[in-house]
Amino acid sequence: MEIINIKPKFNLQNGSFHIVVWGCQMNVYDADRIRDLMRASGYVELNEPNNADVIILITCAVRAKAEDKVFNQIKNWRHLKIIRDDTIIAFGGCVGSELAHEIVKFDPSIGVVFGPRTTHRLPSLISQYRSTGQSVVDVSADALEKFDTLPEQGLRGPSAFVTIMEGCSNKCTYCIVPHTRGQEDSRPVQDILDEVLNHIGHGVKEIHLLGQNVNSYRGLGEDGQIVRFSTLLYEVAAIPGVERIRFTTSNPMEFTDDIIKAIEDLPTIASAIHIPVQSGSDKVLADMQRNYTSDDYREIIRKLRLARPDILISTDIIVGFPTETEADFEETMRLVNDVKFDLSFSFIYSVRPGTEAALLQDPVDQNTKKQRLYILQKRLEELANEYSKGLIGSTQEVLVEGFSKKDKSELKARASNNRIVVFEGDECLIGNIVKVKINSVLGHTLKGEMI
Ligand code: SF4
């Protein structure tokens, strides 16, 4: 930990906080745990940043655009006087870890910089800033230390995230995550099961297991033996009250047959799996150091669909990687048409300083990249529309999450295949799994009636 920048002292003891999250589900999980921690430390959460004593920013470093957003947000709040002279800004998430001391050099008014591994120290870092008036930067800790000290989780609604591992030890050449979240470490099995049990006790029905690469989970079992991800899935599914399991993210490199068998055996595993492919070109995949070929990927999907014919596959695709030629892009389109992905994410390659790919010459101009992205997204949209229309007339088991935002007389629920379903129903259904017949499609939202 390093202390820099002398500031005036703050007299407040606790007070209020507001939290803003950018990025992936791991960040959402971290933010939820920070909420519990701040409340346990005597802080009150505000839904708006105005009047908050502490504004906590959980940031994403995966693309430059996401990084820019947070600095623009701070600028904008200053301009609107939402950030006052005595507002404490606590800057966390992956950008906190990536830029660390650079952040306070760039903006000396930022009080605390923390990272994904030091979320559990936040109240004491804030106290330190209050009592010394000096900015505090603390981004290093053992991967699993935070799980031993964070308070028990609060109410989460019918679905809850559970992080099963921290960090990533892969070396995808474009990715900043191993730098920001550190090397991979898996939580012990019993810790995960205890967290699941706690959620079930609070009425949670759906458990969403999280990790940068869940397939490479290798946690310690009670007997001191290493437990693989497939075994963890059976253990979580065996807990009474767990009605649905999701997991994110799965690297194709380690999507092994034992995991596919668990998906076949366990109907509680949701029929939607997200498997980032990134490119359909073997040359680009090798340049990205993804350690699989497009045919390896096709084979995983073939086995998955054999095991669970109803499964929908979504993915992440990067276009315009520096070595991607027109022929490589066509290979990606060929893979998209072969696999027929459901709702997926696609982006133009974003240079991340410090990664291997940042050193590559990039001959592909921005317009070409935009054009490729347009073609890809158009096709992905068509495929997702086909799936949506194909669901009309089907019956879906949906977990009711709350009221629809657009029409409060309707309930909003999530089907096993991850589609949002709206239907008319009573408030008492919130938190339960019910059957809904799908009658129509609005965008990618399904509309139906309870049966
Ligand atoms: S698997 Fe690759 S893309 Fe995913 S977090 Fe690890 S390094 Fe990044």
C-alpha cells in the first residue's frame, strides 16, 4: 500500500454511499459484496450519487471505451456539482488495479484506489483517507483473501452470483484481465457450497457460478483432493432448493467431456451456455493464443447439442484483430453460420496497453473494421430473431424476477434459455419458477401467458 497526496481531513465517521458498476458479472458480484460490507460498516446506500458521502466506482478495463466512460462520468459529475469538494471517490474494479497510482496522479482528488482483490478492505481504506487526508492506493492481495473476511451476503432476489475462482492464468494476447485480476485461484468447494446454502436460505432459486474461466476450476475438496468443475456442478445441483444453475465464462479450451456429461445429467443446468469463440479463423485464434481451433469449437457445440438438444449457445467475437484479413473474417462468418449462435456479443478489437497484441502492427483501417462488425452483427441479429420466433407456441419454465419495467401490470421472468419473458400474473409469483406459454415476440423479449 502506498500513500500519496496530502488532502484536508474529513470529520465524517460513516455516512452514505452510492455505487456504480461497469463491466462483467464478476464486477456485479464484487459490487454486491461491497454493498453488504459498506452496510455492515454503518454506511447507508443511496440510489443516486447526489448527496452521497462516498461514490464507489467499479470499473472495467477490457476495452478502452469502457475505461474512458468512467473518467467521463467523473468529469460530468464534477461539472454538475454532484461531486462536491468533500465527496470521497473510491475508484475500484479492473481499471483501479490496472492503473493504480496513475489514477491519483491523473486526478489527485480521488481518495481511494482499490482493485478486485482488495474490495474487502474498502471501509478501512476510506477511514484511512478520512483520518489522514492522503489518497490511498491498495490493489494487491492474495486472490482468495477477500472471501475469508467479507460479511455474509444479504438478500439478492431469486437469482444470485457466486464467484468460484479469481483471476486468469491464460495468456490471450489481447486481454488485460490476467494483469488486472491476477493469476487464477479457485475457492475451496465447501466455501462455495456454504455461500450457495446461504443464498438458498434467503429464497434464491437460481445460482450463477462465476469465474474468468470456470472450466479450469480446481478447488480443494474437504478430503484435500482437487475437485474439477464438473464435480462442483454435481455438488451444487445436489443442494436442496437449487432449482437452476448457470455458469460464466467457459473457455472452449477446457470445455471437456466431463463438463458436457454434467450438463447432460443435470436438468437444473440452464439450457443456455455462453462460450466465447472470439474468431472463426485458426490463424487469428493462434495469434490470440486461444489454444483451440475453429473445428475444436464446432466439436464442442456438436457434443453439447447431442447432450441437450434444447441448448442455446451464445458467444463473444472480436473483429478487426490486427492480423485479421478479409479471408479470416469470412472464416468467422462461416463459423457463425455453422454454429448458429443465439444473442451474442461482438466488438471491434481494442488495444490494451501492456498486452502482447498491443505490440502488433495493425494494418486494418477503422472503416474496414466497422464494416466487418456491421456484417457480423446483422447476421447475429438475424439468427437470434430466428430463435425468438421459433419459441412462439413453446412452453417455457421461467423464474419470475419482478415487475416488467415497461408495464407494471406484467411480471418479468427469465427462461432457462436466458430469454426475458413477460406475462400477466400476481405479485406472489415473484421468486418462483412457473410455466408460461409463449404467444409473441417483442424484439428479443418473449410475451406469453401462464399455464
Ligand atoms: S481466458 Fe483469455 S480472454 Fe478470458 S480472461 Fe483469461 S486471458 Fe482474458
